[in-house]
Amino acid sequence: MYRIAHNTAINIYNREKKYSSSELDYEPSKTENPIDKMTLNTAIKILSPKEKQSIVMFYFLEYKIREIAEELSVSENTVKSWLKRSKEKLKDYILER
């Protein structure tokens, strides 16, 4: 039982480490307006880690919802709700600015 729990914990740690927040920071292209860059970077940073992962994987890394669900070990509906919630938070944050 100890070894199963130990190996499961190591697997979860490695999976989470694979998508650490430092790898998911969005770097906008150089052709965008500098104000837009700052706003988008700041807006993405306010998201929870799972929401940030889903947004970056879907829009910037061009993963499909099914692929995101498999990578994060959640259902497709969970990914869809994270994406919807993230887009709403980003929209509200950007409109405030």
C-alpha cells in the first residue's frame, strides 16, 4: 500500500511539474501594442492554475479539448467549464482596464 501511494504521488507531481506556471506564461508577439501585452499578461496571471493551463493549452498551444482533458486527467466537460470561466474572467478584467 505504501509503494502504491508513493508512486501515485510521484506520478501526480511529475504531471503537475510538466505544466508549471513558468512554462505557461504567455509571451505575446512583437507586433502587438505594448499596452495590450501588459494587459493580457496581467489578465492571464489572475487566473487559477487550472484555468491558466486550459486557456494556454487551448488557444496558444492549439490543443483540442479532448487532448487537454487527457493531459490533465479530467473530463472534457470540466475543461469546457474552465475555458468558459477563464474567458469570462479575462473579459471582465480587460474591460475594467
